[in-house]
Amino acid sequence: MKKTFYDRYYSTNGWNYDYEKELEKLKNNVLSFINTNNRNIIEIGCGLGFHSNLGCSMGYRIKGYDSSIVAIERATERYPNVQFKHYDV
């Protein structure tokens, strides 16, 4: 199978994030708009799983989907407590 742009990009470890800044963004820009009684979240385009893992660390049950096989493999290795699946939405 031919590697996509994202497969090639994620092979080089993708983006670098500042944990505290991203946690604050997640709280203010995403989680503040959802029903917190429902702890299930689907992340479409989860990449290497950084934000999925942040949500999981806050007690949410996350399922991350990405079209890049490389990203899903890396995310699964890095964050085994989060469910990831290769799927092209």
C-alpha cells in the first residue's frame, strides 16, 4: 500500500505539543461545549493520539480514528489506554 502524506509525516513523529497549553485548549475549546454526563468521545483525525490521551487522562472514554495506518500504529504504542482504529472517514 502506498504511504500517504500523513503516513510519511507521522513516520517522523508528527507535531510536538506543549502538554499544559494543549490541556487548557482542550478544556476551553472542546470539553466546555459537550455534555459532561456522557464520558464517551470519538476523535476523528486523531493522528498520533496526543489529544485523545489528554481526554482519557481527564476520565473520558476516547475512541480515536485516523486514515493513516502509521499514525494509528504509533498512537497505539504511545497510549495503550486509548482505543485507536484505522478508518478513513
